[in-house]
Amino acid sequence: MIRILPALLSLLLLAASALRRGEWGLTAALAALCLLTFTRRDWLRPVLMAALAWGVLVWFDTTRTLVHFRLMAGLPWLRLALIMGGVTALNLAALGLLNTDKARAWFRNVSAWAAPRAAAFVLTAALLAVTRAKTPFPVLLADRFLPGSGWLLILGLALYAVWAVGALHEPADTHRLRPRLWAAFSAVFFAQLALGLLGIHEMLMTGNLHLPVPALIIGGPLYRGGGLFMPILFAASVLLVGPAWCSWLCYIGAWDDQASRLLHRMPKAAPGRMLWLGRGGALILTVAAALSLRAAGVQPLAAVLAAEVFGLAGVGVMIVLSRRLGYMVHCTSFCPMGLVGNLLGRLSPWRLGIASGCTRCGACSRVCRYGALAPADLAAGRPGLSCTLCGDCLPACKEAHLGYRLPGLSPDAARAAFLTLVTALHAVFLGVARI
């Protein structure tokens, strides 16, 4: 316990400094992290070390700023520098003590995937903190309803990421849980939109509404002649996690997934030509329509009506075809951004591999709702273009011939790293994805 106390004291000093700056939410979040330490979960130790490393940077920057101010004002600065140096040294000492064997032994409550849980917490908290700091308006809902409380939402979402990564530890659990997490994300997204349209304007991101149709990620900027936030966000996400955007982060794709499961049917094989022709045609149509409407000077209302027709047609595809055939017809044969995600995902290092010992029994094909494991794909030794790295097929292969691939990592390590990253992004999107 002696090795833990300096860490708790350092965090409380950071909390006190935050309170002095008026950041009561950060103070409460750091205090809550101190209390969580007494659960003695092993994933908390790396989290505390990350918080202390951040504290070192905070104290160093604070010291530099204050000393510079005193020098410019002609005031004494040496005692201040010594005091602040002592606080920084305490953070460094606490960081070193947490790295000892006895400190590791104190965190005795072992959790499955402790390292991925800790990494998910740190990634989620860091991404949300940077987003909160760099956005010129309150991007987190908590800050809109109670200014300063965004840090508590960040803590909550980071803990959610910890839970989700742990729950996804076993491939069979991933197969059951991923669609539920995805559907819950979509429900939160559209609930916020509905409440915003009903008059709770804090639920809306900026008040500049656009239709929640994935095709408008590319069609909207082409029609407007600007506004590249969504294309940049989409491209960055796909480069990070490959085409997993379509199976984890797309708020509309979750509808298609649920529609394909309604009748509890085994997925039928998707026609290979539709993976290109259907989505390729939709992509060409989207680009041509957006540019044509802009060139013709069509007013926004008419453009919105055209986009609504396209979006409703997609919903119809889900209700009629995806439900009947058991595979995701909208995502694999209708959505233009699905094709863009699959192609752009080739630049990402993540892959789903098929081992050479595969017997081509077809068990994985019977659970793939993206039509990416047809007999031709198994014969080629790799999933087809429409694979979104969802991982639903992994538990179906009793011989474990399917697995995630990342250069330099074993399949198990690659799966852990991938799920950590995609779950952290999922938690971040849960906090900031609004219209």
C-alpha cells in the first residue's frame, strides 16, 4: 500500500490544481479514479501510470508558464520553481513505484485481457479529452446540460470501453455482443436526433441538420462545394480500423444487421457481381446526382427530398431483402459508402486471414452476413471484398483457421489489439456522434 499512496497523493494534487482552475469535472473524475484504485483491478495500474505520466506533463508545463510569467514581471521565481519541481518529482516517483513487482501484486483482482482493457480506457479518455479541448463548442452532451461535467462523461465512456473489451474477450461472446453494442449505439444516435427535433436543442451538434444517410458523407460535400468534416472522419476511421466502420461505427448499418436477423435465417450467399455493380452504381449515381444538382442550382430543399428518396429506398431494401435473405443486402449491394469503406480499407493493415489448413467446410459461410466467405473466397484463401472484420465467423470455425492478422503479431494478439482500437473508437463515437 505504501507504493500506492504516492500515486493517490499525486492524483489528488492534480485534482486540486484542476479545481483551482475551475475544472470541477476533472477534479471529480480524478477523485473517482482514486476511489476505483481500491477495487484493486489489475487493469487499473497501467491506467494510473498513464494518468501520472500526463500529470508530469501538466506540472512541467505549469512550471514553465509560471516561471516565465514571474521572470517577465520581475518577481522572485526560484522558490516557485523548487516547489513545482518537487511536485513533478513526486509524480515521477509515484510512476516508478507503480512499476515495481510489489505494486503489481497489490492489484490482485485479475481481469481477462487486463492490458487491452487498460489500453481501451486510455485511448477512449485521451481521444475524448483532445476532442473536447479542440472543439470550439461543447461537443459532449454533459457539458451542454451541466458545464464542466464533460470529464465525468469521459470517465464513464472510458469505463464503458473497459467493460466492452472484457466482454468481447471470447470470440463466441463477440458474435453475440457486437450486434447488440452496435444496435445500442444506433439507438442512442437516433434518440438524440429525435429529442433534438422535438425541441431539446442541446441534443443537436450544431443545429445545422443533415439527413442521416451514409451516401451523403460523399454526396453532401459535393453538392455544397465544401464541408469535409464527415469525409475526413470517415477516411481517418477506415484507415485506423479498416472496413470495420461498417460493422461497428455506422449508425445505419446496425439497422441492416438487425433486419437480416429478424427471421433467424442462415444468410444466403451474396451474388458477387452485386458487391461491385450494386454499390458501384449507387456510388456513381450519388456523385453524378450531387454534381448535377449543384450545377443546375437546385435549391437545398429539393436536394434533400432527392436524398430522402434514396435513404428510404435503402430502408426498403433492409425490410424486404435483408430480412428475407438473412444477409445484409443494403450494406453489401446498395450502400455506396460500403464500397468506399471496403476499398479504402485495403490501405489499413488489418486483415482477416484464412489458414492454409482450411477444409472449406462452409461453416463460416453460413454465419457471414456480409457475403464475404463464399466458396470462391475460401478457395482463394482470403475473405471477399465485402468483409468488414466483424469477427462473427471466428467461433463458427471449430479448427480456428480464421483469425485477425497484423504484421508482427500473432492472431490472438492481433485480435486483442484490433478489438481494443475499434472498441475505443466505438466508445468515442457513442460520446460525440450526433447530427
